Amino acid sequence: MHDWIVVGAGFAGAVMAERIASVRGEKVLVVDKRDHIGGNAHDRRNADGLLFHVYGPHIFHTNSSAIADYLSRFTEWRPYEHRVLASVDGQLVPIPINRTTINALYGLDLDEAGVEAFLAARAEPVENIRTSEDVVVSRIGRELYEKFFRGYTRKQWGLDPSELDRSVAGRVPTRTNDDDRYFTDSFQNMPRDGYTAMFERMLDNPLITVKLGVDALAIPAAERPLRMVYTGPIDAYFGHAHGKLPYRSLQFRHVTLDQPWTQTVGTINFPQDQDHTRVTEVKHLTGQSHPCTTLTYEYPSAEGDPYYPIPRPENEALFKKYEALARAEENTWFVGRLATYRYYNMDQVVGQALATFQKLDAALPRSDREAA
């Protein structure tokens, strides 16, 4: 009945299914354990008609025109530049740290050169930068590290920044100007009608069949199509043969209030005392006009759905054992954050899926069916 089975209906799976059906003209069965498509980017309307992000805020941004052009086939966009404030010492100040942040916290009136000198005077030289603590302390010093990064990271990852790879903190820049955008990518837009609507259009092909609430790994191999794209946790695919790969999870609390707005920006981070890490007012992201508003509180957790691979050397070494098994697996392609144990943004997952498809399309003869 089908030439391929794609496990997972998130970005990686949807891109692979769409490309296989549209370019190769082959029949694809897409299955997902959840009861919806879109993976963690899934959005829906609540009882009040407010569109919200079920699994926390997903803000699309990229510097790749090829990725933006590809997704533009399936959605119109609305411009959105994400801004974040951090609740620090009783004030709400911009994060990433910029000139406004420094001047507000310390009661100063520094220009850009002054901020640069202020940070340089506090930076602590680190000879061998290995951890996230090393990255931050070497840039801005220990006091700002304690205020903005250490507590947030310990909540988010369940580990001290000194125990995490430098790549985690390396994702957050420091600025000396007043640019308060969280991202500076050339393309910053949100799907006009939401992510789920975009996924529906991606999978709207007569050669694609979607089945939800299905555990693909419970289907006997003899009953599955010959070729598989797998986007789930790589350790689960191999029955945790080498042990479980560590992941960090999140719990969400969605609260709807009978008022139009509560926050001046999309997200407020809480790096100090609170149990939650951040609160997002999704109307900033969606652009909805509505008399009510919905807030999403995020609580990091050690238990639950796998969200974030934990970047530590011992975890990477364990992943390499699974990667070796994956390379030996015939007719199976491992794509996406969980299948490659990488902390990818959405655009990076799309880029990885497009590149994987190009390689397999060049290597495999096509079926006799015409491309759609």
C-alpha cells in the first residue's frame, strides 16, 4: 500500500513526507503517537477561541532564504520580532543583556563604548572555555552570570552551567547597543494561520496518509513499508540497547484571563526565585485580536516527553553508540532533534530534513509513479 513510513508528524517528518510524495511520487504513511500533527509546534484554539501553542512558544526565525522559501509554499506569514524581558532584582530588563539592561540595573547612563568597557572590566579570563559557565563568565563576569544565567539554567536543565556544554550558553548573545530583539535573523515571521494549518497544507497530498495515535515501533517490521524515516528518540528505536539517553522535559500551565493584555512583550523570563522559567503571552506571537488573553507558564522537568537532549560529553558518547547502530540500519533514515540527539531550532530541523531528502533522492531509484 505504501512505499514509505514516516514516524513523527513534526517538522522533520512532515518535510520528509511532503518531499517524498511531491518529488518522488511515492506513497507515504505518516504515523504519530500523539493525537495531532505538528509535533511540539502544534497549536490550536482553546475554549475561548484563542489560538495558543500547546507545547510552549515556538517563534520562527532563520537566515536561510531556501528554508523560508520552502515553508512559504504552505503558509502566509505575519511579521513578528520576539522580545523578552527578564525579572531580575525586582525589575524587568531586556534579555539578551544590552545597553538598556546595564543602565537600568546599575542606574547608569553609559553609551555603547561605556557598556563595552563595563563588561570588559567584569569579564573573567578563562583559558579553556568548555562549559556554559565558562562562556558567560568570560564575557560578562560572575555577577551578571549569577543574576541572569545560573538560576535559569539550573531550573531549565536540572544542572549547573558548569556541568553543561558551552553550546547552551553560546546561544544567547550579549549586546552593547539597545537592540532588544531576542533574535537577529534576516527572516522573522510567524505562520499567519498558525503552525497546525501550515502542517495540514504540507501533508495535504493524495499520496500521503496520516494515522494518529499509532506507535510505529509496535508495528511488526514485516507489516511496515520497506523504507522508513524515523524522527523519534534514537535510543527508543533500538530498544534502549545501550541505556537511555538523557532528555529534559517541560510541563505547561495555560491560563486564560478576562483582559486583553498582561505583558508588554511576548515572554518574561524568571531566572531567580520562581519555580517556572518563563511566561509567554501568546497573543503577541499570533497577532490575534481578542478580549481575553492566554499565558503559558513553563516548568522544566526530568520526567515527561523528551524535549531537549542534554549536551554533556558522556551523553554524546552514548549517542555515538546509537549513531553507529543507525548507520548500519538499512532502508531507515534518522532525522530531527530526537533522532540525531541535537538541540536544533525549527529552521535547522527543516534544513536537515531537506538535505537528507536530497541525499536519499539522489541515491535511490524512484518508483514508476509520476510525481504529484
